[in-house]
Amino acid sequence: MNIGVIGTGQIGEVIIRKLRGAGYSVKMANSRGPESLKYLAATTGTMPASVEQVVQDVDMLFIVVPQKAIPELPKGLLSKAKRDTIVIDVGNYYPFRDGRIDEIENGLTESVWVERQIGRPVVKVLNTIPSKALMAAGCPAGSRDRVALPISGDNTKAKEIVAQLIDRIGFDSVDAGTIAESWRQQPGSPVYCTNPTKEELQKWLKNVDRSSLVTNREKGTKALFAVEHRDHRTGALIKRADYQTTVNAHRSVHHEIMNSK
Ligand SMILES: NC(=O)c1ccc[n+]([C@@H]2O[C@H](COP(=O)([O-])OP(=O)(O)OC[C@H]3O[C@@H](n4cnc5c(N)ncnc54)[C@H](OP(=O)(O)O)[C@@H]3O)[C@@H](O)[C@H]2O)c1
């Protein structure tokens, strides 16, 4: 399978490393152009490309840019992709980072907003796992406490193909429903950055309270910032917490659901 990745930042780079580790052929693009990707290309065997090139002739395309960058992608970009390319949305909306997006603030599901921006259906996956956990927590199928990821989208066949890929990179998955229902895996959900097992994921997906997502997203961010090393004046990140600490911070927001039978 040939794969394209737009965005080579914190999570994009890890996705590339995991895909290459599983033997997929990958090309990648960022905002600064192929020249800036020489080191990552040399260390991973990934082909650097422009954003226009990276969407072409791929079976799957991961979009891994901050939400605010989605409208900045070239107009009509996805018309250069094959009709059956599976487009993956890995993104999350954080107003402190992305600025205010009115449609999402007014209740539109984040990935539906992405679909409207790019003019193509998406499958939502990998948005719920912190980059360090994605790098370190994968393990073979059948392993005890294997982490599971939700997959949302309207195309069942596409979701099955994505589930096979997720298994190959070391994770279980659960079909979380349609893209309109993918708010269940947005920030503030008990399945977000909490590294659930498959059993936990199935149970917690049923218990997501949409009206609490924003409050819980803010609580999760606060809990995370409390355990990360930040400049106390500017708030700039100095050192990320290890992934188990990150996961525990997010879990602390949802202890009621997590402790219910
Ligand atoms: N970090 C995580 O642990 C994590 C986990 C799950 C999901 N996510 C979500 O994934 C998305 C990306 O997060 P991140 O932490 O990886 O962000 P990041 O470290 O800031 O990286 C963003 C990447 O997007 C690229 N980019 C930005 N605008 C672009 C444009 N117009 N065209 C092409 N490339 C562009 C950047 O290019 P340059 O390199 O040239 O600047 C960079 O490679 C966010 O929505 C985030 O919420 C993050």
C-alpha cells in the first residue's frame, strides 16, 4: 500500500516511523517543502514531496496538521488524489492553538468540518493517542492490555482497511460509528488520550456525554499542563511529560466513568 502523509510534526513524524516500521511505502510533505525533510527522509526511508505531490497515487492519505492549517491547504488539493484514496483525519480542535472556528463552536463535529473544508469524506483515527504513546505502546495482536483506537467514518470498507493497518502498527481498534458521530472520540471524551483497552474503549464510547466535551477538554488540558514542564511566565513547553503521565492526567478527568462497573 502506498501512503501519503501531510504534516511531519510531533504526531506526523511518529505516524511515518510506525508506517515505515510496518513496511509501508510512504511519502511526506510539510509546510516548508521537501528540502526541510532530508533528515527524516534519510532516517526513515520516506520520500519527501510537495503537498501537491504527496496526495497523488496513494491508497491512503494522512492529514496531520493543526486544525487551523486545514483551510490553508491548496484549494482543490484533493481533486489531485485518486477517487478511492482513503483520507485520514488525525486532527483535533483546540481553540487556544487554532483560534475560534465558529461552526465547531456551534456544535459541528470536528471531522465533518474537515470534510467540508477539503471536499472529501474522511476516516477519523489516531487523533486519540499521544505521540509518545503511539511510538512506544504498540504490541502484537493478542497481547494483554493492548491499547485500542476508535475509528469513525461513513465507509465501512475503508474503516476495515484502516483497522488492518492499525493492527499492523500494534494497536486494536473499535468501529466508533459514522463521521457525524465522531464527536465521541474528540478531545474531552473519556476515550481521548486515555489509552483504553478494546474492552474499555467499547464501554466508554457508549458513555460519552457530548455536552461535557468542552468542559472536559479544558480540564484535560489543565491536568496535562500541570504535569508538563513549562516556562512559568510564557507557558512555552520545555519538556513533555512521559506518555503514562500524560495518559494519567487525561484519565483523572473521567474517574467516574472509568470506575463504574
Ligand atoms: N501531538 C500529538 O501527540 C497528537 C496526537 C494526536 C493527534 N494530534 C493532532 O494532530 C494534528 C497535528 O499535531 P502535531 O502535534 O503533530 O502538530 P505540530 O507538531 O505542530 O506539526 C504540524 C505539522 O503540520 C505541518 N503543516 C502546518 N501547516 C501546513 C500546511 N499548510 N501545509 C502542509 N503542512 C503544514 C507543519 O509543517 P512544518 O513542519 O513545515 O512546520 C508540521 O509538520 C493536530 O490537530 C493535533 O491535535 C496530535
